[in-house]
Amino acid sequence: MTCSSGNELPAINRARLMADLETLATFTEPGTPGTTRRFPSAAYMSGRAWLRERMEAAGLRTSIDAGGNLFAMLPGEHELPPLVAGSHTDSVMGGGRYDGALGVLGALEVARCLAGSGIRLHHPLLVADFLAEEANDFGVSCVGSRSLAYGLAPEWLDRSIAGQTLGQALAAMGGNPAGVTAPLLAPGAFAACLELHIEQGPVLEAAGATLGAVSGIVGIRRGTFILSGRPDHAGTAPMALRHDALTAAAELILAVERCARAEPGAVGTVGRLALRPNQSNVVPGEVTLTAEIRHLEPAAIALVWNYVLEAAEAACAERGVTLQLDAHTDAEPAAPPAWLLELVYSVCHGLDPRALVLPSGAGHDTGHLAHLAPAAMIFVPSMGGRSHCPEEYTAPEHLCTGVEALMRAIIAVDRRLA
Ligand code: HGY
Ligand code: MN
Ligand code: MN
């Protein structure tokens, strides 16, 4: 493929890309499985410091905005709103080394290739590491991309975990909590956004496809419930007189599974739970759990969520347990405009005739960036469809093909929007 300047496209430096992915994977919280780089851990901070050095070694000008987003700029021919290519470098507990990391390091590799080849885009290119994409104990995922698109609710910034507020954690990562209570950017501030990501599901692998153009990203409603019963002696408290918070929670958890199963295209999960006093001979007095429902349609999310609430309220009433919905967040479903999906798909198909168009069951920063600019994603396969676990794996040749597709999509979008 040649550029408008007639230059041959540079080759992705596979060894450099793989070395970067290997090195980033070494920044992980000690004593944890797989890759663990949670916001705002020291491992996350040092991984970002290393990344920023790599960006500057590539000759890019770096900055961190009030939302804690790390940007590296490759200047363009003209003073235009930048194209943005990036993802996130935080991870879940015991996650894999490609979720997010591929999109950031792949975008850096594209910037290095373009800079080294003399190809000048019309638009500046921003390589981005968006802050804290993963769900975290503060109950706010996509901290950086939400800051860009909408800002953060002041009560979110005051949430405290282990004596540190979200605002303090944001500041520790280079952000400025005082500056994020309003959207950091207005629509149009970016020309377009592209994110390369592992699929984290089984579809591409099952189809023998190497690339996917993402047609839509699910919406997510995620909420933390506090169920308050009464701790009692496990031996002397008669069953009929108990206020057992954990059995009430069990009914809520099964309602999430039952209601999500009943709604085509929905998924529901309770992945986090804490109980007090958590002692084998004490009737559980309090449970705190986080439930989430996902779907491509907001109405379906609301339907399943309300069914779950109804079931949970009935289970709690039956046991004299109170139910409180504490922190909750919504992420709207998002989709690329037709022209951009078509462009991304034709780039993918040009590299792999078996390329697919498919939705994303995972949430991504792109879902929020879509409020600011045309935004699209490219997927590469996940082995066995596994992700958010140490077994997460994507073959190096697929990683490279993904970066190649990202580079071609950036050039094509740059030309289209010039
Ligand atoms: O939870 C998600 O879907 C994403 O991996 N953060
Ligand atoms: Mn993830
Ligand atoms: Mn991710």
C-alpha cells in the first residue's frame, strides 16, 4: 500500500513490538498471578513511566492531562484536530499481557514506523494511554476517557479506598482532580479515534479470522449493593429469626444470572463480594457486592437491571435485610459511524479475506471517545477466547497483523478527513 505521498508503507518492527509487550508485562504487582497493574498501584505507575520514556525515545512529545491520560504527539503536516490511537495499560487482578497494552504499544509502533519512513500525515497523531480503563474499587472505570468526554462526578472523586480518594489517586498518576469536574474536551477536539485491542472472546478464532472490525461496544450498568442484615450466633439463632445478609445476596446473584440468561444478548456478572464479619460461626451481618449487566441496547440493560432489583428487594424483605444501591455507573453502548466501520473493515479485509465485522462484549475507552469523535476498533483473536486471566494469549503474527491494520486505518482516515 502506498501513501498519498507515494511512499511505500513501512514494515512493522515485530521484534521491537514484542520486546515492548514483554517489557511492559514485567511491571506487575508482586505476588499476584499473570499481569496485575491496577490503578493506582506502583506497578501501574512504573509501567507508565517506562512507557513515557519509550514514547520520548521515539521522538514524540509527551504530556499528561487533568484526566491522567498520557499522550505522545507525532506532528502532522497541518494544524488539524489530531487523530488518536491508543488504549490502556492498567489491568485487572491476574490479567493478561495484551488487554490494553497491545493498543498502546501498537499505536506507538505505528508512530515510530511513520516517523522513520518520512510519511507525514495531514493530521497530528496522538498515541494515548487512557487512565484506568478497568473496573476498580472506586467503582469508576475508564477514568481517563470519561474525564475527556464528560468529566467525573465530584462525589466519585471523594470515594475513598484504603484511605485514598479517587481524586488523590488521579493526582498521584499525574492528573488534576480539580480540573476534571467538567468535560476536558468538546466534540470535534479529536478528528477520529482508533483502538487496536484483543477480542477477549472466541469469535475470530472460531472463524479462522485474524482481524475484526468492531460494529458496536456494549453498554454496561455496574452497581455496588450493600445488604445489611444482623450478625448472630450460628448455633443459637433460630432459622426463622435470622437476618442473613449472605443468603439474601445469594438470591440477588442468582437473579443476575437468571435474568441475564432470559434476555437474548445480555450478560450479567457479580464478580466482587465482601462479607462481614466473614466468620464461620457467625450469621453474615453485611454483604457488599458489585453487579453488572451488559447489552448492546440500553433498554435491555434497564429491563434486566430492574428484574434483578425486584428479585433482590423481595429476597431482602423476606429476611429483614436492607438493600442499598451504593456507587453505580453507566456506560452507553457505542458504535462507529458507517463510513468509519466500512473503512476499518476494508483495511482488515485487505489484510485478511476472512476478516469479520463483530460487536464487542467488552467495554472500552472507545465507547466514551465516541462522544467526542468518530471512533472505531480493530480486534485480533484471543486464543480460546480467554482474557482477564494469565492464560490470555494472542499469537505474535496476529499481534503484528493488528498493528499493520491499525497503521493502514490511520493513514486511510487521515487521508479521508484531510
Ligand atoms: O470490563 C471490560 O469489559 C473491559 O475489559 N474493561
Ligand atoms: Mn480489560
Ligand atoms: Mn481492555
